[in-house]
Amino acid sequence: MGTEYREIDVLVTGGSLEGCIAAAELAKKGKKVLLTEKSGSLGGIATNGLENVMHPEQTAERRAAEYAGILREQAGEQEGLKGPFYHDQKAKVVLARMLKEAGVTVLTHIFPYEIMTDDKGVLCRTECKAGTLEIRSRALIDGEAFLENASMAGLPWQQGRKCAEGSVKWNGIPEKALKEMLRPGYEEGEGYLMGSLALEPVLCRKGIRYCASEIRCRYSSVFGETIFTGIRAELPEISAFTVSDALAGLRIYAYMLRDYLREQVGGCEKASIIHVAPMLGLYGIRQVTRQDSSVFPMGIFPMGMEHYSNEEAIRRGVETGALVEEFLG
């Protein structure tokens, strides 16, 4: 095991939805782009976070609307899904194909541990299965929700809100039972339900409070799956340690919700968990202090959002791609 070296135009750290879109935009414009992702799959909150709703018709920017349309069509409508939904697992495949067609090099299971800037651009040292990979780029886009890479590079940050969100995917929850749980005004279409609900259980663990008082709920009859998003994790402080505790606590709380549904909600006796999202919605809990209203002179471009939506993530990816292209000249 040794050290490998790469020189590129743009390094995107984090395969979030916005990171993927920014990478594709720049590669299509002739830039040599490398995208690194710690996990083995792409999409961030849009896939691993189970936030599987897309509204291309509500996206004003033309390029962003095109990307949103592709994702909903190829990961949703072609799968037989109705309404605004797409399938989280299929979306990973669609994003991987999109990046390949654009000419983006994608490396997974890559962990940055040191980022420095100088007059030549950005140097990022990472660990991977083969050893150490040193990446020299002219610009770096931080596609992580926690903004850890921008902070590692020296950009100052300030604490934002103290609440993160988690998601759970279920089966065994009948449509009839969901209708009884959903608040009035839910949206119902051919083969799907979408609305909000509240569940009673509360968990306090290691100073973190979990609750389901404002859950966004989506159900599709095609796969018989129900997704709850918006499970709150109220953090006492913002640190890597509390985030790690929150990830573990989310799984414990999800099984508390399962037991509650089985015992307290009629028709849900066979409710079971398919998947607890392996990541929390961390957008907005750390905010980089912007040095300039548009371009960061260090060549580091964070894309953190205060609140997440897939439409905003795509718009931010397109916007950041344009900013980096202007920066590179």
C-alpha cells in the first residue's frame, strides 16, 4: 500500500444530490471532475435519507427542472410509481449513470483527512482501501451536509439549528390504517398517499431527544412501502460525537416506533422496518461564514443548505457548478 496522486480541475467531496449535480454540470462543460463518496452509494438525503419526493414542475430554473424531471421519470415513473415519488434505490443507479455519461470519475469509500490551500489550488489527502490518495485540484466543492471538508480546509463556521432529522422505511402498514393516522388534508392519488401525522413515543438518550410529533408520510402501493421522514433528533450541542450518538439513537427509536404501531394502532400488527436511514438530515446545524457573497477566494465551495429539499439541492448544484466555472475562468 502506497500513495497515489491525481491532478484534476474540480474535486467534489460528498456524493449528495447537490454534489452529483454540480459534478455533472462541470464535467459537461469540459472540466476534469473527480467525485469522492465515503459510502458505497450516491444521493445523500435524496436516496440514503429516503427523501423520495420530486416536483420538477415547481422548479423554476431550466437546468434544475431538467435534472429533477430525469430523476422522477427514470427512478419513478419508469418503475410504475404514481404521483411525485421516485424509488430511493433506483435513484442511486440513475445518478451513477448520469455521472458516467457526463464524464465524472466517481470513487467510493474515500475518506478525506487533510485539506490545504495554496497558490496552486487545493490539496486533499484521503484514505482509501488501497492506501493514501492525494488529490490536487483547482477547486473543491464540499457536498457534505455537515460541511466537514470546508471546515477542515479552514473556512470558519457557526452553529445553526440544533435539530437533525431521520427517516424510516416500513412495510406491513395497510393503506386503511395510514388514512386513519394521517391528519386531514392528506393527498391521495392512484396508488399513493402523502400527508403528515404525529406519533406519541419520545426517547431521551445521551442528552438527545427523539420525537415523531411532525412526521411526513408517503405510501406507494406499487412496492407496498411506507416512508416516515422528519423524525426529530434534538441535539444538545453540535459535534461529531453528538452526531454519532444521534445516528445510533435513531435506530433504537425506530424500533420503539415499531412496537408502538404494532401495539397501539389498529391494522399495524404486522408493521416491520425495511430500513432505518443510515444518515440524519444535518443540513443547517453547521453554517459556513461566507467570505464573499458569491465566490470563495480559497477555491473552496460549500453547498450547505439551511433546510433540505430535493428541488433546492438540485438548484444549489446547478448554481455552484456555474460559480466554480466562473472561478476557474
